[in-house]
Amino acid sequence: MGDNIAINGERLLANLQRFAEIGATPKGGVNRQALTDLDRQARRRLAELAAKRGFSVFQDEIANLFIRREGRNPALPPMLIGSHLDSQPLGGKFDGALGTLAAFEVLETLEDHGIETERPVEVVAFTNEEGCRFAPGCMGSMAFAAGELPASWQDLRAVDGASLADELAATLASLPEATMRPLGFPVFAYLEVHIEQGRLLESEALSIGIVTGIQGTRWLDVELTGQTAHAGTTLLKFRRDPMRVAVQALAGLYDHIMPSDERARFTVGRMSLKPGAVNAIPESVRLTIDIRHPETPALDAMEQIIRDSFARQAGEQDCQAIVTRIFDMPPAEFPSTMADTLSACADRLQLGSRRMLSGAFHDALFMNRIAPAAMIFVPCRDGLSHNELEHVEPDHSIAGCRLLAAAVLDLCAS
Amino acid sequence: MGDNIAINGERLLANLQRFAEIGATPKGGVNRQALTDLDRQARRRLAELAAKRGFSVFQDEIANLFIRREGRNPALPPMLIGSHLDSQPLGGKFDGALGTLAAFEVLETLEDHGIETERPVEVVAFTNEEGCRFAPGCMGSMAFAAGELPASWQDLRAVDGASLADELAATLASLPEATMRPLGFPVFAYLEVHIEQGRLLESEALSIGIVTGIQGTRWLDVELTGQTAHAGTTLLKFRRDPMRVAVQALAGLYDHIMPSDERARFTVGRMSLKPGAVNAIPESVRLTIDIRHPETPALDAMEQIIRDSFARQAGEQDCQAIVTRIFDMPPAEFPSTMADTLSACADRLQLGSRRMLSGAFHDALFMNRIAPAAMIFVPCRDGLSHNELEHVEPDHSIAGCRLLAAAVLDLCAS
């Protein structure tokens, strides 16, 4: 098609602001965790906006919410755009909400301009992307892509004790006007606008990141066991100190993994010592390692280096090391045709862009399993996210939405 | 004097067993924390044993408990022997109890044999040596040596909420037959039997350690602050990771401090990361360091190396490091005359002994400020202490008591 289409930037910003009021925190962030009353309020507001424009509203078994603008040929698989409406406990206004509301703005823009599309265009707000109340995250897109709910979710409970089944039922019941539809259906393509959650775009003064894939993530749980003993009375030769094992192994890993491969990520986010007394050599040390890489063989190699390192250091200190893989999300590569379309649109709109990988996983990772997918990143201030101070410049929110609108028209024209 | 005196080993072991029943834990340890009802039960039992033998019983303001066997000259400062009766929450049967009951056995032995001493001999059970319920530890000996209670203890509360003032009052009231005496008085000398809480004696198959001093202890609190950020999206160059600072600094310190000086001790017993999410670079890392050395200049040098190391590593990662000294116990050196007496007695009794430093602090550290002091260590199995599995061989308990009795007679004869 190649025509540009003017979205209503003011309306997008106003919607972002109104949704940010649902679960607003004192410091300017949002606490709107998945399947809570506040999440249901946000869903209701979106459904009301949809009804005003005559769009139809659907839900599925995992409470994914769909807003459909009909195409000339309703039988064609829809173009799907969206993100999520749930937030972290101390999250920001843009993570998820921007992608959902930018998608809705595209739908409204099509309606404003009376543009008919051959295939339907649908906005989706996936359920529980964050995974902080009910684990795992990306529940909605994961179930959608799989076409079923894993059996393990049947008796799932939230960190606050609520049952997933109850909260899903309450959420579905809170939108009685929405039509229930089966879980999963053919999708033409999926596009998602999201904040970068990193500082690459900001540091290069670009407004758009064209995401070509999502790096793989593995979480390792490391448990080191030695022998607790008195800090003052125990000679070096009698020490079996798991903290020394942890430190010596980690020092080598910090020095090696990220410095030797700029696509690698290595993070230790949790650590605890038992018994945790100032004057006692710890009995055990437990820590987590988050590793990421765009390529599975590299992830395998990193994991092996980590396992070898802890085993070697534990052996030297007469300690025991157990390394367990507790989470494994393989890398995803989006089709190059999607990135090509986004690049062409960004150039046409004169938006400064670069191709990049996503360091975080997103609903697009799961959608890519069943349809061509891609993501549009916009910069967030200081790379801050999962933080009440999360901020996106208005121009960047609008740029992301403009690119989404252009790409939807291009993809639906083909 | 030079005569040996036969203590009643069976009685000592029986007393150890009976006291171990007060606060006995399922795994064979003792939970008899300071100034609890169980602590009061143990004090009452000791007072009853004293009354049976016609010894007089005293208490002071901090509830130190004294059992006095009169000398020919009641005006002379007493020879003081003893330890403490309180335990760790999951402590053993011997830490404190052995020293107190061995001292009481010496008193009974003197009585059994009708031995008159020129000066009085007193057993002391100091209050709250462990410091786990009310901090600091060594409260009783600290106040005794100072002759007053620090003002800061006035409103002190236990970890369980109890007030020190209330618990002291209840403890004093539970022994109404004991005579109150002023806090602190002239002492001729102080001797304390204690378990080693290390493995040196066991590894050298010796039954006696003659303690020539107590190494100094310093506790440092280290707070490292960087910036939390997403583990997946944050490039190495944008990371300000306080965990990396901690690991790099500690790796160097583990490699240097203890390996380069066998009298140095370096222990990291506590560490916590905030926010503590698997997939977030920590905002801050907090840890404690326990350093020990028999010489103050060496402690100063170690502290400086630690401060420099954290400052340098924090500077390299654009993080902040704050190192605070939260506890400082200078080294104590016992008079060589005391060690000489103990060595002569051990040789005479044909007890295998060596001179050594104490890695832990004890009531003797404070008593040494006002009178010649020394300690007699006996080995404990695997060096285990502050542990329900703490164990002392009967022969070693008896050996410690025999040496104490011989030394008391030698010192009181001079």
C-alpha cells in the first residue's frame, strides 16, 4: 500500500494517562497485577472504548481479551496487534499498556479514516504477561500458542493465595458482553509495540528498535554446601567455606562470560547464606544465575562453563555444588520479512531506527511459534522498567504507534 | 604447693548431664538462653547444690551468680573461677556449662578434702555470655569489669521483645536467698575452663589448651550500591552491578588475607541482595565481614586492605561502597605468669597441652582488664560448637577440671 496514515497522537497519550490511573502508585507508577480487580477495571475500560467504536469484544479460556475490527473477508485469519495490561507490583505506566493502547489507536485510526482492510484486524491484551502474581509469565500468549492450558495450571495459586481458576472465572464474568471464543486460532501475523527496557536506543538517540528476535534465557539455581564453623576459631586448613566457593567461581564468571561475548548476559540477582550469622562460616550458600544469549549452543556452552566452575571450586574447598536449571526459554528468531517491512515503514516515516534483539521475553516470543511475529521497541528513559519511574517520551510513544499503523496497512495489503 | 588433688570426675559428669536436661533439645543440644525461665532454673540448681555444701550465694545488679567458699582470711580478694550457664538457641551441653560446673567441682573437691585456702575461692556464672537474646554478649563480665551498667542497656530489649530490666528483676527475684552485693570487686585472679570451639587440640590429640590471649575481633558492614536493571536488556557497558563489585573485592580478599597470615581470620557470614529478583541486576548488596587477629596493628592493616579493595572495585563499576565498623573487640593478652602456672600444673598432671590463642571472645577477656586471667581449653569433637552436636569426651572434661583444681591450689598458695 505504502500510504502513510495519521494516527491521533493526543488520543493515544490521553488513553495512556487514563489507564495509568487504574492502579496508580504514589510515585507515579502502576500496580495492576494480573487477574486482580484493577486488572479487570483496565479490561473493562478497553472493552467500553471498543463498544463505543462498534468493535466486537471476545475472550478466551485464559481471559485473553480481543477487540475485533471486521475485514472485508471475515473468514481470513486476522492481523493481530497488542500486548498486555497487567503490571509489576511497582511497575510503570508503559510496560504492556503502551503496546495495547497503541494497537487500539491503530484500530480507531482505521475507523476514523474509514479504511477497509481485506482481513480483520484485532487488538489483543494477553493475560498475565508479568508473571509476578501467578507464575509463569506470558500465560495468555503461551496458552494461545499451545491451544490449551497446561495441566500444571489447574491448581495454581498466586503468591497472595488466590486460585488461578477462581480469578480467571471472576475476570471472564466481569465482561459478560464479551463473546467467548476457543483458545487459539489461525493468525495472519502478530506485531507488538513495547518499551525497550534497556538503554541502547536512548544511547543512540533513536526512536525505534526493530526487534529481530528474542534472546534465550536460562535460570540456574546454585546450592553450595560446606560446613558451618566459628569464624574466630577455625583455621584456614579446617574451613569448608561455601561462600569462598561462590566468590571464587563467580569472580571468574564475571570476568569471562560477558566480557568475552557482547551478546551474552550473566546476572546474579539472588543470594542467601545459612545460618547467616556475622561470626559463622556459612553452612550453605544459595544463589541464582540468569544467563541469556540469542543462540542455543552459546547458552549450552555458558551453562557448561558455569557448572564446571562451581564444581572445580567446590572440589578445591571440599564443598558440594549442585547446579539446577530452573527455567529455560529458548531463543526466538522473528521472520526477516517482518523486520524488512518494519524497516521500510520506518524509513518512509523518517523514524530513526535500528535492528536489535530483545533481552527480555515477551508475548511475541510465543506468538512467533504460530504466526510471523515481530516487535517495535521505543526507548524508555535511562532504560528503567519494572520501576515506578519508567518513562517514555510522548514523541516516542507516538512514533511507535505510527510505525505500527503503517506496518499493519503494509502487511494487510499484501 | 605442688600437690595434686583428686577431683570427683563422676560427679562432674553427672552434673554436666543434669544441667544439660535444663533446656534440652531433641537433637541432644541445649536451648537455655540468657535470663529466660530455663536460665533461672539452671541458676537455681547451682544455688541448691551450693547450699547443700554450705557455700554462700551472691548476686549482683547484672545477675552474675557467685558461690563462695570462705578462706582463712575473708578480707582477701577471692580467687574467681567459672564461666556462664546461658546457651545459644541451638547450642550444646558444654559451652559455658563445663566451665561453671568444673569450677563448682573444684569448690566441692576442696570441701571434700577439707582443704583450707588463705583466700576465698568463688565460682561465678556470668550473665548472658552468648549475646543471642540480648546483645551484646559477655554482659555480665563486661559490667563486672566496668563496675557499672552502660546507660545504653537501660531500655534494652531482647529479640523476643522482653525488656532487660524486667528479666534481670525476675532473675534476681528467683533466688531470694542469695545476698545482693555491689557490682565489681577486687579479684585475685580469674580462671575459666572452656571448650576450644576449634579443631586444633583435636588435630594434635592434646587434651589441654593453655590460652595465652584472645585475638581481636572486628565486624565490618559493607553496603554496595549500584543500579538495578533488567538482566536481559542491560549491556555490560551500562551495568552498575554491586554484586560484581562484591565478588571481585571478596575474591581478592579470600586469596590474600588468610593465606598470607596464618593468624588472620576472614569470614563473610551474611549477605543480601536487593531487590533479590532472579532477573534483575541488584540495586544494592549488603554483607558482613568478621576479621580477627591477635595484634591490633594487623587488624588495622586488614581493615584498610578491605576498605581499599571495596573502594577500588566500586570505583571501577561506578558503584558506591560504604564500609562501617560495627563491632570492635581489641585483642587481650593474658599475663605470662598465668600461662606458666597452667603449664607447670599440666606437666605435673601429665596432661598433653599446648599454648594457644582463643579465636572466640570469652568472659575472661573482660576479667583480664581487672585481674590476672587465663583460660583452659579442652577439645570438642570436630571443633563443633554453637551446635546441638557439640561434644566433649568425658576424659577431656575431667582433664580440664583437674588442671583447674591444680592451678587454683598453686595460685592460692603463692
